[in-house]
Amino acid sequence: MTCSLITPSPHLPTSPAMIALSPSLQARLSNPLKIGSFEVKSRVLQSPLSGVTDLVFRRLVRRYAPESMMYTEMVNATGLHYVKELPKIMEVDPNEKPISIQLFDCRPNFLAEAAQMAVAEGADTVDINMGCPVNKITKNGGGSSLLREPATAEAIVRAVVKAVDVPVTVKTRIGWTDKEINILDFAKRMEDAGAQMITVHGRTRAQGYNGAAKWEWIARVKQNLSIPVIANGDIFSVEAAVKCLEETGADGVMCSRGTMGYPFLVGEVDYFLKTGQMLPPPTPVERLECAKEHLQSLWEYKGDRGVRQARKHMTWYAKGFAGAGELRGQLSVIETVQQGLDLLERAINQLVHYPLLDPALHPELSNLAAQ
């Protein structure tokens, strides 16, 4: 199930900015994140992304952020009800902890049943998607359409909370349109219904992924609730994460599009929040080596379908060095895993033997790198 066609922000080499955690932010983030009775030792979460956050991708993210909460792709509760077997997108490695399985639907009884299946699969928390903006989800009453049906949303949370013994959380947006921003009342109703945490994407459904996230609404939600509030939207760097946390007072941040082609981001933010120090960014060669592993693993996990799914991932990795544009075009049409591996290996060899192609060493090449 694909929630949307979303484009990641490019991770191009930049000069590290001078950023620091304020004493108040340091104090606020010094303790584990408490989601009901469940504790997470990181305040940085990897967002559920349809077509992206499968088992393979989560393993890559967790390598750099071992204590962060990961989320599966969103799972259709109606599909689970009628098929009665777990789809591959719901598969969880017994060793990947902490992990949340995200569900979507508009039927409280179907979602309660699906939540029990999620817990049996190993979910530490169950998340309800109330934010997906895509028409094929909202026209059937799921995703962000629930912002217009707060009574149904409330009934969903109550039913799922009653059905499982793990914390239930909600991910949503600030409203349907700029004229229908109802997140303050909606979030409070979710808390009263039993939700143990809420993640707020600071955009309306009408915005999709356009325009800037309105973090000021996340700040207002935080002031209005007693459960943890996680900020989401426009978290593409350590600097953005710190700025968001300072401005919103949120209990953590959730990285989404910024991790597409860049599974290092959650770990970079987590490391900075814990140490106050910036990790050196991966070089173009290191990013392409990661792309190779991602491609190989997708093929091993899903076969030829995995290779087709890998095309978009590979184009997201191919940024930040001279010739990246041409490589993206080639990677977008690969038919076999070996074809993709050969293209990536050739690009790596060029960068190793001709380091002048790396704009991190030669900023004058940055225009070429962005192509």
C-alpha cells in the first residue's frame, strides 16, 4: 500500500553549522522517552513510510540508531481481516527492538483485530495512521480523513486500547485545510481516548508535502497535552531537528523524507542529542556502498520485485557528486540486481580513483553534484 509519491530532500555536502543544545532542551531530553509503560532510549524516531520502511531499510537505519523506535509501513486492517495472514510489510525481525507496527482503517473492530495480530508479531507499540493525505486512503475513510471524523477516530483508539496490552499511539496532521485546523481538539480527544503518544506532522492534508511545516501548531499541541508529543515535518538535518525541538518543546522528533536515500539521518540526530557533537557525514563512496548493500538485501528479501522497488532507493542515494545525475538515470531502469551493483561499483571506483569528483573536497563542483 503506497501512501504517497513523496520526494526526499537531497543530502548534499554542506559546511557544518555551529549548533548547540540549550540547557533546557538538554534537561528535557536527558531521560528516556516514556510511551505509557514502554521506555525508548532515544528521542529520535524513524517514520513509517509506505514503500520505504520495510525490514531491509529498518535494518540500515538501526545500524546507526540502535536505540531509536522504528515503524513498519502502514498496514491495511481491512486486508488483514479478510486475508487472515500477515503481509510482508508487517514482518518484524525478532531482534529489531524497539518496533511499532502502524495500521490504518476507519473500522474500530477491524483495527482492534489487526492490533492483536501486530502484537503477536512482536510490536512494542501499535500506531494508528490518521495523517496519510492520499486520495485512495482518505476516500475510504482512513488516514487524514479521520481529522474530519473525530468521533470515529476516538472510537478507534478506544477499541484498540481495549484490545491490546501495549501502548497505542497516533500519527496525524494539524487539520484538513488551513481553514480546518482542528489539531488541538483532535489531539486532546485522542489522549482522552487512551492514546499514549501522538506524532503531529505540521502540515494540513491539503498541503500534502508542499510548503513549510507549521511547527507552531505542534508547540500548541504540546502545551495542551500530558502525553508525549513527537514533532514531524521538515526534519532533514541535525540543525532542523534541534531547531524544531527548541521551537515546539516536543518530546522528540520523527524523521521521514530526510531518510530516503540517507538512512544515516536518525543516527546523526540521535548522536547529537545525546553527546552535543556532530558525526562526520558519510562520503559519497560510503553512501554508494550503503546503496549496494540496500540493493543486494532487497533482492535477497523480495527477489525481482525487490530490484524493481530498489530503483527509487538507488536514485535517492545518487546525489552529492559529479555525474550523479547520469547515474540516477541509469539506476532508475535497472532490470537485475547485478546491473545495479555494476553501476554502483563503477561509480565508486571513479570516486576512489578520481577524488576530485567529490564536491566535499572541491566545493566548486557543487553545482554538478546537485544535477
